[in-house]
Amino acid sequence: MLKYTVVMQTRRAPESNPPETESWGEIQQRAESQLEDLGLGWEDLIGNVLDVGSGESFITKAAREQGIDTEVTSLDIDPRRGEWSPLPGEIRQRSVQADALEMPFADESFDLVVARGSVGFLGIPEAIRVLRPGGELRIYPLSTGVVEQWMMFYYLHEVQGESQEDVMDKMQALSSSYNEELGAYSLEYTALRDEALESLSKDQKLEVIQMVVDTLSDRYGLSLTHIVREPDAREPKAILCYTKPDLFREF
Ligand SMILES: C[S@@+](CC[C@H](N)C(=O)[O-])C[C@H]1O[C@@H](n2cnc3c(N)ncnc32)[C@H](O)[C@@H]1O
């Protein structure tokens, strides 16, 4: 019988937490920490900005409080999110309830689209549709679940020398051990993940991240790049970046 262990990364969007009452100082701090994860600062919020899967909309709220001359839109599928950030009056920050995979915005509406801990790479096509030429997309982290499975695959195949076919079969069995109800993988899965993370060198882990970015670039036909935020961490995390070509400017 399979035994399960709860893992940090689940495949479903986590349930909303109850509303919290933060002071403006705390909101500002949370917003800045989210921007830092995305490799950005306030100075990078230029033009129209979209925060996809914004949760409690800290970036939008803090931008509003600062009165910065940037339109920051928060989008979240959870209807309760909007309630937490009522945006009164004629201000340049707003909150929209919608699915990130089908956004209610016209093509090329935003200069910067960010997604932190929300839809991950699945949101790429829609994000790019609403991005202006020359605009930038940033997603953090680059899918933890996918990266960890590639780490495991790399470890078994490249380091342990198991055949590609055997590893594929093993990974398939382990991945299908995911229990939706518990939000957990089997103990066998997490044991192998831990073994891979302990055994791979920093360079090997960075190589795996590059392989995932290359694969996503092929899949979407885009030149995606990335920035590794914690290259020395046991489980390094990357920001996925994309700049939409601006053909007018390039000629
Ligand atoms: C872990 S929270 C992250 C919130 C915030 N971005 C942050 O960094 O703290 C994930 C958020 O993504 C939202 N979300 C998940 N799937 C979504 C989708 N398809 N469209 C829009 N929002 C989504 C959830 O409702 C949730 O508020």
C-alpha cells in the first residue's frame, strides 16, 4: 500500500486564507518582498502592470498607497480576493476577478505582467496575448513541481545510469501516486526527490533548470530566459522571464 506525505507544492491552487488586517507598513513590506522574488523594484513598475493570481493584492494596494503613477491591476480567480482590496474612487489601481487562463483584457494591454506563486507556466499564452510589444513577463517560481521531476529524472538517468525507458516508467508510476485529496505524493516519491536534491551538484541543478526553460521555450515557440534567485540553495528557484519582441523598434 502506498504511504503519503504532504508536500509543500500541490497541483491545485491553495484555498484562500482568511482576510488579514495588515498595517500599510506590512502591506508595503509584503509587496516589496513579492517584487524582490520577481527580481523587480518599484522603479520597474512602469505603464500598465498586471499581477496575475494576485492573492491579497499587496503590490496593487501598496502601489495605490504610494500614489505611484502606474496603473496596477490585480487579477485573481477567487471572488473573495477582490473583497479584500476594495479600491474606491478614481484611482489607477484596480482589482479584477477572472481566470488567468482566459483574461478579460484586450490584446497588448500591459507593459509588465507578473505572476508569483499562481498559475505558473500555464499562464504564459494568455499573459503574452495581453502583453504589449516590448513588454515583459515574469513568473516566479518557475514551476517547482516540473523542475523537481526533471531533477529526479536527471539523477536516475544521468547520474545513476538507469535507462531512459526505465526512468520514464518509474517517474510515471511515482507521479501518478499523487493523491489529490491529500495534496500529497507517496513517500517513495518524496524520498527519491530528496535523494536527487542531496546528490546533484549545484551545476547539475542549474543545468536541469536550463533544460526546463529550453523545453518550455520549444513548447511555446518563445525565447524564454530565466534568472536563478538562489543558485546555492538545496532547491534553487528561478524567475521565468520573457520580453515580447517589438518589431517596430527593431527596424
Ligand atoms: C499562493 S497564492 C499567491 C498570491 C500572490 N501572488 C502572492 O505572491 O502571495 C495563489 C493565488 O493564485 C490564484 N489563482 C490560482 N489559479 C488561478 C487562475 N486560474 N486564475 C486566476 N487566479 C488564480 C489563487 O486564487 C490564489 O489567490
